[in-house]
Amino acid sequence: MINRRHFLTTVAVGTASAGVLAACGTGSSTSGQTGSAENPVTINYTWWGNDDRAERTRKAIALFEEKNPDIKVNGNFTDFAGYWQKRATEAAGGGLPDVMQWDLSYLRDYGQRNQLLDLGTVNINTDAFEKSLLPSGQIKGKTYGIPTSTNAFAVYYDPAKLASLGIAEPDGSWTYKEFNEFLTEVGTKSNGAIFGGTDYTGVWWMFNIWLRQNNIQAFTEDGKLGFTKDDLKKWWNLTADLRGTGAIVSEERVTQLAPKSPFGSNVTATEVTWDNFMAGYLADSGAKELKLAPVPSDDPDNLGLFLKPSMLMVASAKTKFKDAAARFIDFMVNDPEVGQIFKTSRGVPASKTQRDGTTFEGTDKLVVDYEKSIEKYLKDAPEPPIVGFGTLEASFKRIASDLNYGKLDINGATDAWFKEAEDLIKQNA
């Protein structure tokens, strides 16, 4: 899986002042005011990503400044892991940047602590957004995040690899048993040269989809776990017979290949992950073509799929420039020219205005077409996860990795994760 956490080290981009992330809300205007072309206010914007996203963001910022000469945007980015360390430090010191790219996993942590601006109090147009998507940026009736784009889970596969092994391409309808048999067939027919895939049970969001397929909530409204230990054991048992075989690549090999993914390294024929990683996978693997199929489900009428905000735009509750921040957010999520700059590199544009104003070809069209193909299966996006979810997601991956390594059995892994989860929930109650 392409991992946002393995991107470049911090690099500053943007206007002439880029490179120094100034203190939040520098400038002479009072709260909520903007400046003038002669005396623009400066807002700080930060995001995570790689050099490609930085270049696209630089172009979007330049376009915004051209259309809004009374506002300057000071841009800065870092890798995913470093990004949240910086935000935690800034939040503790009361100095979050004016506008930030955000991840759903961390929205409740900061929103519930009144560190993010209620965007319902400023002028941002959400008319062009699917109503089922907007709750993912809301907490207790207040809007803290506006989705820039959407992504959905999919099974990536390399048609050339399958053809070379004499394996038919999937038709997009398979049970977990059939999917496991498919992974096994790849490993067997390649004599171990290519693995079927990675251990998909180590991915939190795939587990979340499986829960939805079984009409089980991941979290309750009062912030508790909505599933049992038996549910998690069933999930981790799904690939028990595949571990240590040619069906799924070992965790040891995954670690050796990092920061590249096994799929991007041409070690596996499939990968289960978010659909907006297409361009990165093509670049890493050198494949001429990659395709997307829906995830497996034992209920053909319920694939458990949803559109998740691939990222959101938020503002600091302490910004001195609410109007400027709101104008920048509105521009980044709605402007059609911004859609043309980013295409699907952030995911499929969430705003219909931006989506309709964007031309999708080649790789981008594949992602857009996939999301259209699963429309009938889509259900409401989940609300922001519980406080501390980012930590729980990381521990899920780590403990599943220990399971794959053979360091823990399923009972031990389940007990270990539940203990961490329950301690964290108690701590944040």
C-alpha cells in the first residue's frame, strides 16, 4: 500500500515568504478581516504530501493569490507522521496554522477540544457536495472540516501479471473465500515468484468495511467500541490459512521493501487500499495498466463501501483572519481550475462544481469511473472516529503485523489490541 507516511522530509513551498511557517495569524488586520492589494494579510497553510502534491498545491496557491490580491498564502508541508507531531506541538502552544489539510482520523481529537474553527460560522459554499458526505466533517452539529475530495476502497490488480499466469481477471463480484482462493492461485501458478497480495486483515479500514458488511458499527455514539473480541478474531482468522504461504507476502518482506509497497515493487499481483493511489502505483511499478475491482463481500447486496473524504480542509479556532481562511478553503474545494490542477491526486473532487469543471483522462478517469461503478453500493460516510483514533489505527497495523510475523496468535493479538483500545477510550472519556 502506498503510504503517506513515507513521503519526503519537510520542504517549504509557496510564495516568496515560503520556507518559514510564520506564527498563526500574522498581520495587522483585526479578527475576520482581510487586507488590500497594497497591504494583503498573510495566512499560513500547511499540508502533508510528496513533491508532486507540493507542486500542484504551489500552483493552486498562486492561482488563489492572483484572484485574491488582498490575501497572501504562506505554504509549508511535511510527511504524514511528522505532520501530526507538529500539529500536536503547535496546539499545545496555541499556535495552529490558519488553514490546514486534515485527516478524518484526527478531526475529533482537535474539534472536540475547540482547537478548530466552526466553519458553519464563515462563508463556505457546500451546495455542490453530496449530503451523505458532509457529516464526516461534523461533530455534534458543528462543521469543522470540508472534504476536498473522496476516495473509496478497492482491489487493485495488474492485468498483465494475471495474463502471464493464465489467471482470468476478476469480474468484481467475489466472496472472501473466492478472494482468498484467487490470492492462493496467484502464488501457486507463479511458483512463489509473485504473491497474491498483502494481508488485507491488517488494514483497519478494510476491517471497518467488513463490519459494515455485517451491519456492525465500528464505534458507538458515546465513543465506545461497537464490535466484540469475537468479531475481531473472526476478521483476523479470515487469512489465517494464507499466512506463511505464497498467497500473501510476509511482513518481513514488506519491511524490506519499504518505503515502496509490495504492489508498487511488483512483488504482489493485487493490493487492497484507497482508489486514489493509482498514479503512485503506476509510477512505482512501471506497469502499463492497473485496474480496480470492488472489495470482496459475503453479501452481494452489501459491499460495506462508502466515500471517505481523502482529506479535509480545516481552520484554526484562533485564526485572526477567519474571512481570508474561509475564502481560501472555499477556493480550494470548489474552484474548477483547482480541480484541473489536482485531478484525482487528492482523490475525486468532492464538490460537483469542481468535479464537473475538471477533465479526467487516463489514470484519473479510471478512478472516477470506479467510483461511478460502485455508486449503487455506497452508504453514508462514517462520522469522525473517536478521540485518539489515529493511535488505534497505528496499533491495529502494528499488532496485525506481529500476527503476520507469528509473534502473536489470534487470541493474543485480539487481547493486545482491545487492551490498548479500551485504555485509550478510558483515558479520553
